[in-house]
Amino acid sequence: MTVRQTSWIPAIVAGIIATTISFAGPLVIIFQAAQGLEPTLVASWIWAISIGSGILGIMLSWRWRVPIVVAWSAPGSALLVTMLPQTDFATAIGAYIVANLAVLLVGLSGAFDRLMRLLPAAITAAMLAGILFRFVIDMIGAVPTAPVMVIAMIAAFFAGRVIAPRYAVVAVLVTGLALTAMIGGLSGNIGAPRLTVPVWTTPHFDWAALASIALPLAVVALTGQFLPGIAVLRAAGYEKPAARPIVSASALASIALAPFGCHGLNLAAFTAAICLGPDAHPDPARRYVAGISGGVTYLVFGAFAATVLALFATLPKPLIAALAGLALFPVVAGSLSTALRTEQGRDGALVTFAVSASGMTLAGLGSAFWGLIFGIAVHLLQSAMARSARTATA
């Protein structure tokens, strides 16, 4: 291999890891929401969100030459844990369509872009650090469960950061898998690979479901996923594309795939961060390969959804926790540095970080949204008082 060819390897691995973490973590919420559904419907649901995420990620990354990572709505999945058991699945499908029609209208209006331009860079960086910080904490929390494996993975990461920074996460993945194989940490039976067959469900529209499912789904998609997702892109230095094509394309794909179980596709935040930093590629213009790699991985996982799910069930949870925490460690460090770099606005940034990291939920909205609200409130208050003080002394 030439040097040019090998230079793409970290970007390709970053995309694979980002998608792997999506399957290893947030997918668990869907299993909780799908309690009581037929296995064929659950498999179709996973197929729809995977295929949709893959196609969108590949198309948008290639079109804009930006590592755009698409995923299903994790906050939306959490909402469905309590709502779906009380709703007929066909009615839920109808609510998915209406919710994504609302997201589409917001995307086409351009209002989302105007909102993003008003957010201070320190606040968005602090929100990103807060969202991701729990993965670092979870990594440390995994040490007592599997001390040898997790500490070896941590050692491989920090040694790699000195010797070959771009391959540090690759070293972590290899170390974790090797130790898992050596100690016999794989458990369960994967079975023979088999393709997933999507199942069509004709949507049914019900006013009560529109109020209880569609409206909350649209709100959490915009505030809990697209808002931090766009903020992550901007914090990484990508000013293009605008939010409009991303939000609109995601909503259109969600509507098309809703009859197969897709509750909503949107811009990823924490997994996208793995593909956006210099560890993926030192040249920002070439990191889009990570977005394409992640999309291809989604397509493979979606095509063999049942087999992939069985495979992930065999991996030890400490390995997944350590891999996620170490892959995101440089992003957290960089975001905190940006958020707290200047004294002006530092208080608002720290408030944003603390609230975003808390995991709190208020009025059905997650900590990322409230982190922005509280942080911006502090920022505006202090800015107004500073202006008043300057006016009084002038």
C-alpha cells in the first residue's frame, strides 16, 4: 500500500467505530420500545433505520465532502418506550409520518439555520463536551468489571496517542478484541448469516396519537438531535452545508421508510464527533471518507440486522464502553478547551457543560436542549450587565 492509501485507514475505521457504537448502545432503547412487537416487525424497524442512515450518510457526505453521520432518533426511541406499548403499531406509523412532515417543513423554512448562527461557539462546544462526557465516565466505570481488558485498552490508547495518534483508536479496538478472544469473553450463539426482510405496515392516522406521539417526536428530533448535531459540525469547523438540506433530506427519508418501522432519522451528534476530528484525518477536507465508511457499515448491518444483533450480544459490555469512551476522549478534551478558552463567556459555557452532562430531563426535553437554554441565559445576562457597566462608566 502507498502512503496515500494507508492515510485513509483511520477515517475508514472511524466511520466503522461510529456506526458500531450506534448499534451497541442506542439500539438497546429500541428493543425496550419494541417489547410486545412481533420479531419480524422489530427486524424490519432496525432494517429501516439502518438502511436509511446508511444511504443518507453516504449521499450527504459525498455531496458536501463533509463527514455527515446520520442515525435514528435516540430521544425519540426513549419516548416510544412508554408510548408504543399503549398504541397500535399502524397508528404509531401514521404518527411517525406526521412528525417527520413537521420536521420537513422546519427544514425547508430555513429557520433552523438562522437559529444556529446565533449560538456562541463556546456554548455549542460546551454542549458537545457535556453530551460526550458520560461516555468517558462510563469507560472508567467499566474498569471494576473487566480491569485487565479496560486498563490495557486505555494504555494502548495513550501510548498510541504518542507513537501514532491517528491509529490510537485502531490500537484500542485490536487490543480489546484480542483480549476478549484470549479470555473467552465472547458468549452466545450467532447462528448462520441471513438477510433481513422488511415488512410493510399500512399507516393509520389518529388525532390522539398525533398529539401524544407525533408532536413530541418532532420536538425531540429538532432539539435533541439536529440542534446538537449541527452544533457538532460547526464546532469542528464545518460551516457548510447549511442545516436545510440535511434536515430536509433526513425528514424525506424518514417519511419514505416509516411504513417499514422507521420512527425518524437525523443528524448524529456524539458518534459523529468520532469522524470529525484530526484522528480521523489531519485534513478536514478528507474526513468525509469517515461518513461514507459509516454509511456503508450501516448498510451491511441493516441487511443482516438479526445476525449483527446476535453478534453484538456476544461482545462484553466493558469492551463497548471502553471503545466508546476512548474514541470520544480527544473530542471531549478539544471541546472543553474551546469552551473555556476565554474568560468572557466562560461561566455560560460551564453551565452548559454541567447541564448537558447531567442527563436531566425537564418537560420531556433532554439535557442537551436545557444545557443550551441555561448556558445562553447566563451568557445573555452577563453580556447585558457588562454593556450596562460600560455605559455607566462612559
